[in-house]
Amino acid sequence: MAIMQVSRKIDYALRAVIHLANEEQGARACSVAEIAARERVPRQFLEKIVQELIHKGLVRSRRGPHGGYVLARPAEQMTFRDVMEAVEGPISLNACTGEHADCSLIGTCGMERVWREGQRRVMELFEKTTIADVRRPRASGMAVGLNALSARASKAQL
């Protein structure tokens, strides 16, 4: 089965940024080694990706004994599109929908309308989805309490 998919570079960049977003509340910086290990990303590739994210202003480094990398702005203000375009440049669903459309059939192809609408919808999703929308939910007191209650109920059944 053929599928349309994002590049590994984009996938790894999103995983790294989401990882940093998960640490945002505690203002904890993370090393590339930690991110690579936890997110199952090749370290050398991730180092290059992080440098691109720094260059585009999405991530910043923090020096010192508790140094590492942190988000350069709040996860609520960073979108999937920001991260994707930081590492790959402009996103295009098909050759005819990009900034520099490259197709000899533009204007005469029946599929162009479909590709353009697909491009519009995909970009809308990537622009509306923030990194905060997909980070790991924080454990709340209620969730912890429910887990403890569930564990007690399981023991009572044994």
C-alpha cells in the first residue's frame, strides 16, 4: 500500500519539539542525547535538526550545569507548520501547489483543483495545531487519585 508521509526529518523535529514542550512547565533543559534516547531518534541526525531549529528561532540552548535545549517560545505559540518549515522549507502537497509551481499542465489539468484544496486543508490543520495541543497531558491530582482507587479495587478483587 502506498502512503503519503512526512519525511523522517520532519517526524524527528516534531518529536524533539514535543519532548521539549513536555519539559516546559518545569523549565528543564534537555540534552540531545536524552531526546534521542527517549524519542528513539538517531543522535547525529537529531543534532543537525536541533541546530536548524535553533537557527529558525524555535529552540534555544541553555548553558551551565543544567544546560541543554529548551523551546524558544511557548508551545502554545508554536505550530506544526512552524516546525515542519523550519527543517524542510515550504510544504507542498504536489508540484503544482507550492510557492514555485513546477508543472507544465498548470491551468489545464483537472486534478489541480483537488491538489489545491488538499493543500489548503492540510496547511490549515498544520497552522491550527500547536505543539501544546499534542504534548503529553500532565498528570492531575484527579488522575492520580483515580489510578490509586483503581489499583485498590483490583487488589480487592484478588
